[in-house]
Amino acid sequence: MARRLFMKQPNMRRVLYALVPIIIFAVGNFGLRVLFMTFLTVLAAVVIEYLFESRKGKPVSEAVFVTGALYALIIPPAVPFWIALVGIVFAVAFAKMAFGGFGRNIYNPAMVGRVFIYISFPVSMTVQWTQAAEQWGQGFFAWLVSPELLSGATPIDLIRFGESVSRVDMFLGNIAGSAGETAKWLIILAAVYLVITKTASLKIMASTVSSAVVLSAILFLAGASSVDPIAFVTGGSLLFGTVFMATDPVSAPRKKRAKLLYGAIIGSLTVLIGTFSLFGAGFMFALLIGNTFAPLLDRIETKKVKR
């Protein structure tokens, strides 16, 4: 009997279904380069996992398709291909396979890959952004809608510098940013689908977003931050990361109360890091810190139940 190449994972397929409209929107918003980038990173992720698993006679997880797609959507559209490949190879090899493969990794692989290139290639990841199309759909007829890169032109950065940014544009997605993180309305629809199909945890989503909203509101009203809660949620990576990455069943806790605390840790740290540190990408580091404590949170709740 021939060995199966891919492991069947219905939950992972549902995540991919939820990502398809976001990928289509990103292509129409920024250009065909986004589609090619997604194809490239997914292919590289599958190849790397295959090289590891084939030696053990095991199939490739369908989760690796999710890793490759998520990774492509959380990086700027104009990142050089070779840098993107470095990141996805590091993500699969060191954040997943080094731990033993699917189900054993502590950290979300896609986010580990982004952190790696964020630190290693800061110019490409922090100050070179692509302006969105004036009218959505222009990207289907262009390799990159705006070939001239903008410096520090993400909505959150502009607001921090005192400039005005339309909250409607931030919600609809007509803004510069990482390829898949701009259309908040699509991300919300994806969240509804994932919750209804019992693919992702509503507790984690609600806890993460609500804690971020509450803390950002406190800091804004106290004058410690110039970014109001609405802008914080609609202008950055919080929503996309919460729906697709904080809810990752492998790196997130499994107990009910642990999920609530886990989300609160990620949401509050996203605000604190994004407000007071030199790194504007607060969610990125907050997620990995949350991943670190996820097993401990489950263990603490288990001990409480036993008592």
C-alpha cells in the first residue's frame, strides 16, 4: 500500500478556506506579487517539512500549508523573495521540525519566521511599505500596485506622529501594511466562520481583543498613548493575529480558564510593547510570549481542578 503524502487535517483545511478571501483581497489591494509570494512560501514550507518527515516515513501535515499562507500574509508585500524564503525555512525547520513536527511545537511557526526576518532584516520589515491600490482590484492587473516603497507609512505609525488616518479605510483595508492584515471586515467574517465551525476558540479571540481594547483605552485617556482603541484594533496586526495565530490549537492552551488568561496576556502585552517599546509590532512578540506560558497555564488550571 502506497504511503500517504499528506496527513488529513479537516481543521487546517477550514483555516485555509477562511484565508482564501483574504488572499484574494490582498492581491487586488497590492498586486499579483502577493499571490506569487504565497505560492512560493507555501511550496517552500511543504518541501522543508517533507525533507524532514520523509526520512521517518511520515506524511506531511496539512498544517504546513496554513503556516506558509499565514507567513506570506503577515509580511510586507514588497519583501524580497530571498528574505521571505529565509524566514519560512527557519520557521518550519527550527520552530516546528526541531521540536518533533506537527503537534509538538511550542511556538507558532509562521510568527517565528516573521520575527526572525524582522530582527535580521529590519529595513525591509519596518520601513519599506507598499501603498494600497486607490481602487480595489487594480492589483489583479499589476505585479505591484505601488512600486515606489513608502517609509514608515503604516496607519499606526502615522497616528503616532500626529497625522490623521481614516478609520473607515483602516476597517475596509485601503491602507499600507502587511499583505493580509488590512481588510478587518474580512478578518471578522473569517473569525465568525472559524468559530461556527468550531475550528478556532472564541474565548481566546474575545479575551485577546477585549484586553487590548481596555488597556489601550486606559492609556489613551491617561495621555500615555496617542492611539485610540479603535485605531489600535483596525490599524495594526492585532485582529488578524488573534483570529489566525493566537487560536493555533498546537501552541495555545487547551483548558477553558487558561484560554482566557492566555488571551489577556497577548492582548495586554500587544498594547504595552506597541506603546512603550522601540518595536511597533507589539502583537508579534506578545504572541510568542503567550506561547511560552501556554503549557504552564494549562498545568496551573489542571492542578486547581485536582484540588
